[in-house]
Amino acid sequence: MLKKYSKPTKPFDKQRITEENVIVEKYGLKNKREIWRAEAAIVRIRNLAKQLITKSEDEKQAFVDRLKKQGFNVSSIPDALALNKENWLKRRLQTIVHLKKLTTTPKQARQLIVHKHVSVGNQIVNIPSYMVGLEEEPLVKLNIALNIKTPKQSKEEKIKKEMEERAENIKEESEEAEEEMIEEEKLEEVLAE
């Protein structure tokens, strides 16, 4: 059986851990194993590209076309060797749903996929790591209507808004009071005559 990933050789390498934490946050991954799977997939692609260096141009072009169909931006074997784990993570269904602005966060995209609210064409897909090809990308859609709320106001913004409203109310009240005083003065003048 083909191994899907391999653990890092140094389990407590601080630089690697901080890099992985950034990637987990950026792509909304469940755990670091998903990063290791992406690395293993890219290693397999690189190994195939290395083997194809000595092969015929037709085989190289077929390999490049296959990668293009999967959604990778490659035009030759050196481009295939330059792929990294982020290129792989960008082709996941979870990332595509988020990048198409169907959700506000990658975590929300993952939740909708797992709860079977996302379909590719007519097929419901509940696997966040599903690799979306170029032909399937426009077919990704939500099966529910979302009421995406605008980000909540901060406390400072709320306080500023309340202060502005109070100032307007005070200004209106003072204008009304001035008008009443003017009317009273006119009444007194009329009565005094």
C-alpha cells in the first residue's frame, strides 16, 4: 500500500512548527497531517517529473497536460519540479469554496463541506481535501442560501455612533428650545402692547 504521508524527522523543530501553524490557519486545516499529505503528494509529482527528464517530449507534454488539467500552473518539467505544498493546498475543495467567496473563512468552508452543503456539478462532495480540477472549478456551488453577516462593529465604533446620535439629539433639542424662547418673547411683546 502506498504511504500517504510521512512524519517530519525532527518532531520539535520550532521553525517548521511555526510555518505549519501559519499554513493551518491560512487554509483552515484540521491538523498538520493534512500538510504532510500535501508534501507527500508534491514529492510524488516531483519524482515523476525527475523520471520524465530522460523520456521523450510526448511523455513530458502528456505529464504537463495532466498537471494543467488538475489545476497546476505548469508549462514544463522544471515548473513541475518547482511545485510546493501550497500549490497543492490551493486546489483543495475547501480552499476553492473559500476563494470563490462562497464563505467568509476557510473553517466555515470546511464545515459546509462536511455537512454536505457543497456540490461539484450535481454531485454532493463532503470531503474537504477533494482535489478540484480546472473543469470542475466553475461547477462548485452551495446547496443552501447563506445569510452572511457583515463583521460586527467594535465597541469603539458603537460608542462613537451613540455619541454622534446624542450630539444630534442635543442639537435638535437646543434648536427647538431657542424657537420656543423666541415665540415666548414675541408673545410677551404682543401682550405688553
